[in-house]
Amino acid sequence: MTNKSVVPSANGRPTYVDVFAGCGGLSLGLERSGWQGLFAVEKDRFAFETLSANFLQAGSKFTYEWPAWLERCAWTVERLLSEHRRELFKLRGNVDLLAGGPPCQGFSSAGRRRPDDPRNTMIERYLELVDLLEPRLLLLENVRGFMQDFKAGAKAAKLVRENFAAQLTRRLSYRYEVQSTLLRASDFGVPQTRPRFILIGVRRGSGLPAAPLDDLASARDAVLARWGLRAGTSAREALSDLEIGRNELVRCADSPGFEAIGYREPLTPFQRAMRDGDDKPPTDTRLAKHTAQVRERFANIIEMCREQERSTRSLSPAMRDTLGLRKMATRVLDPSEPAPTVTSMPDDLLHYGEPRTLTVRENARLQTFPDWFVFKGKYTTGGHLRRVEVPRFTQVANAVPPLLAEILGERLRTYCLGSEPSEATPAICVSPALLAS
């Protein structure tokens, strides 16, 4: 029986809104697990262009029930709240899930972890949306640093006395039963270690039981079995079909003067799953233009890392001195292990066997984006634009891995509905007037 507290969409699916949506990794996983998106909110024009290309086109595999009152373009949450507060309020009680995580750069251990980073204030906008929509469930994903206190210091102490996870839990707890955990993506079939903070909120009085994360392992096993996957997928299992040595190089369709990796056939169950039944060659295989000197340096780095213990694929200080490197984050993929966390800097990770950085598509594979998923906008950016633009490499790095999102969506859908949705089960639909007004 369908849970009476859930309001399915016109197609019988429980509904969600994806906020701070990025390029759509979380939306893709939720859609695959049986959820119906109403709309998504993303401020960067490149990321929204990717979102639009994959979810808002005729023939898209998954689409939102986009409301007539909301222009299909990049929106800041602030602007959405300012211009469409009345329309958002009308959706109150008709949204099952508010999904998404505020920008994480101010919390990330890969960055400077500034407590005064203006992106951290997006939590306030997130809470405003919760107030307006009153969704039955909340799903928030963020970096591990979301759970960590900032270092002591006069400036930090004045601004932040507890970590953001504790703040958010405390501020939500009078309306929501909150459960949170730290997950490692590689335990969920993602070929990347990637620790992630997950928070689930269940609205008090919604008729839903507490502790939705308690049976997450069953959802993981069901989804991985559906795709023929397992936990602990290695970098080679994810990427071997995209090795230059196995494929011819072709001209890059969207970047004149660049070469791209041609593509033939998948070699592993993971690669077949990423093909997702699509026979077209994947996009975004453009190779970086490395000079002969850079390729030689990368070859030396790869060889040095091979000689170390397998658990250490990063360069020691002595090795950096030998190579004359200042960059601290460079790591080499271990072909037999999941990759380290994908970052927005293309040269943070080197290929396990070829003297080069990874392509956007290879990073997308490590994030479990299917090969049919296309990315739009610039490939990279630099200088002052790095704080205001989200090019393809950054879109991939910032995304929720779709496979992890699908597992979370599977758990929350069965949790909401109590059983598999049936065609015979009458659906209480979102009123078309709520989306059209």
C-alpha cells in the first residue's frame, strides 16, 4: 500500500526538488530509483546548461515536471526566494523530498576551510526553502568537512563555535527527526574512495517512521545487483576501455586542435553498466595538450609511485624535490584500487599507466556518470574566473555520484511508499495548478 502521507506525481512517483543541483548527479540517481523531479535550482550557467542538455530536452531519458512559472535558466536560490516565494509557498505539502547540498568549498579539507567563506551562508537559504516547502523528507549531501569543527582562532571562534552539521541538525530538530552519517563512496560501488556526509530529515507528524538510513545496505545490494556491480570497483575496471593504447585518437568535435580518445567496446561489468545500453561513443574524451617535457615528468612520477607501497600513491617530499614539483596534491591512480576523491583540478590525478591527466569522461566514470550523459560549458577555467565559473571538470568533481544517489533514492523511495509502486495503486497527484500558477 502506498503511504498516505506521500503525494505522488502525475506518473505515480514520489516528488522531489533538487536545490544547488550542479550538473545533475543527484537528480539522475533519484530519477533512476523511481523519484520524479519537479524542478532543479542551479546558479551557474555552465552547470545549468549541462542539466538542461540531459533533463530538459525532447527525448531526454529523465525529465522534470518543470512548473510554468519558473523560467528554464540558471537561478540563484536568493533570486528564486525573492521572485517566487508565493509560488513556492503554494507547493507546501506537495513535495516529498527536498534534495541537495549547499556549496561545499568553505567546508572542504581540499580547500582553505574558511568559516567566513560566503558560500557557507547558503545554509540559511536552504533553511528558508525548508520553511516554505515543508517537504516530508530532506536529503543533504556534503563533504566530510561539513562535520568537522574549524580550527581554533579568534576569527573562526567568533563566527563558528560548532561545525555546520551540528548547527543544521540543531536548527532542524524541532521540525524534523534528523539522522546523519559519513559514507565512503567506494563501499557503494563507486570506483572512488570519496567520503561524503549524508543527512536525512523526516518531518515530524508526516506519518513516516524515523531512522531511514538504518537499512541502507539492503538498498545498496539491490541497486548494485540491478547493475551487475559490486563494491570496491578499481580504477582500471572503470577506465581500461578508455586507455589510449586500446583506441585510436580522433579529432575532438567541440575543441578544434585537440585530440580525443576514440572508443570501441566495454571490457568490464562496470564499463558495460556505464554504457547503459547506449551504442554511441561517449563525449568529453578530449585529451590535454601535454608537452614532451610534461609527459616525461608524468612518466617519472608514475614510475616512482609504482615503486612505493600500494597504499601510498602520492609523492613524498623527497620525490617532489627530485622532480622540482611545488604542487602538493598530485596523485597517481592505483589500477587495482578505487581512485582517490576526484577534484576540480585536472592535474590532481594522473592516469595509472599513461603519462597524462584524466579526461572529463574518465573523471565522470569515476563518479559513475553514464557515458550518454553530456557535459557543457568550458572544459577548464583559471584565475579570478575560478570563483565564478563552473567548467566541466568542476561540474564532475562537485557532483553527487549518481550511483550513490540512486542507492539513497532507492532507500528513501521504499521507505516512503512501504512497497514497490504498482500500476494498480491509485495515485494522489500534484495539482497541475500548483505547477502552472
